Amino acid sequence: MNEAILNKCEELMQKGSSSFYQAFRGLPSPRREAVYVIYAFCRMIDDSVDEPEQSPYTTYEIRNLFNQLEEAEGHFIWPALRWLFTSFPHLDKGPFFRQMEGQLTDLKVTHYRTMEELEHYCYLVAGTVGEMLLPVLRDDKGTDVAMNGIALGKGMQIVNIIRDVGEDRARSRRYVPLELMEKHGYSDQDWANGVVDERFKAIIHELKIAALNWFRIGMDCLDTYPTESAFAIELAAAFYSTILHAVERNDYDVYTKRAFVSDELKLEMLGAIVERYPMLTYQASRTAVS
């Protein structure tokens, strides 16, 4: 595999998600590069929906090219994906197609009614990423822990939804389920006006509890992973769950303020988790925030 191609995937991940990048860059090769490729492809799919003017392909074109992966040319992602599936023969293409299905959902469904609908969406766009990563992070197919990988992805997506309420509203999308709004007496007009009050905080709190529950399930069975992979997963989950604390620090104003985790806090979390993985102190230092 051309090293320059994998470097481009790494650059996309470093630019697109510093939290994921910092969590997974300490993995040994080729697991590390495989995560970069998976992220880069998922980023391309996401951008084809959210930023189509910046994307080299439509989602439909991506799906067609992926369906003919052996012949696909014209972008570095295709040889990178061919390397990925050759290097990790347990990897199934199913989650990749379901990821595309989930992203295409954003073109048709802009408002959600129930938590059940939302959680299905979270599976398609994020639980599938857990399925993609399992054969990369483990030495087996990951079948026995598939639900854990899916749960972690779903929890992270709910955190994204909480954090991005304002950005999604600007795109005329409302992922916050109507049933939660009605439960707390919060109207569509309140949402349109960006009202942050006790009703809204109660809604976000329920979504937070749902996310943390998925994180709890996702973190089960970490002891069955290779140590480096377990460390990376725990660090990524810690970075993501801390976004919820940042939302609270912003007094739940997710309409006009973007919650983020500071580099200083990431370093604190890194130090705390490294203490539980003393044998990885050297490799873990590679994940330090730079």
C-alpha cells in the first residue's frame, strides 16, 4: 500500500475529529491505519450529504463505486479501501452499505418523532461504525461483542445530536424526538426560537441518560480486546462522554454555543486512563494532545 494514501486518510481523521484521532493514533500498525481508512470513508459519506458542494461524489455515486470496489478509481479512498479489506479479511461490507443508507436518511427524514426512530437512525450512522471497527480492533470477527460495538457507536451519536442541536436546526433538522418534547411541554415553536429553560434541560438530560446507558453497554467486555484496542476505546468513550459535561457547563445552551473538550482536560483523562494501562505507557504517550 502506498504510504501517501494512508497518510491522506490520517490527515482527514486528524482534521475531522481530534478526539477520535487522539484516541486511536496509539494503536499498533496495521490497526491504526485501518481506523484512519474507515474514518476517512465515513467522513466522505457524511460530507456527501451535509456538504455536497465540497464532496467529490454524491452518496449514490459512492455507493455505486463501493459496490464495484475492485475497479473503482479516481480518489485515494478506493485503493485505501482495497488495502483495508485485504488486510482484514473478516471485515464485512454490510455495515458500510448500512452507513450509506443511514446518511441518505438525512435527505428524506429531517424530524424525528420517537426515541425508537432516533435509535434506529443512530444505529445506521454510528452503530455501523462499531461493526466496522470490531474486526480491526480485535483478532476475531467480533461477533460475540457486536452489540457492544454497536452500543458505543449509538451512544456517541446521541452525544453528537445533543452537541449539534443548533447546527442541525440551521439545516432544518430536528433529531430531538417529538415524544420527548411533548413529554416536557416543549413545542416546535420553542425549538425554532431556541428556548433554553427547565423543560429543555429535562429533554437533554433524558438524551444524556440514554447516551450514558449505551456507553455502559459499549464498555462491557473490554477485557476481551487486545490491550491497545481496549485503551483506545476507553479513551474515545471518555473524550465523548465529557462533551456532556461541557454542555452542562454551557448551561445547556446547545443552540448558540458548541460544547467542546479542552486539550487540557483531554490530557487529564489520558493520564487517568494510562494509569490503568501501565504496560502501554510508552505507546499511549503517542496519543498525547499535541
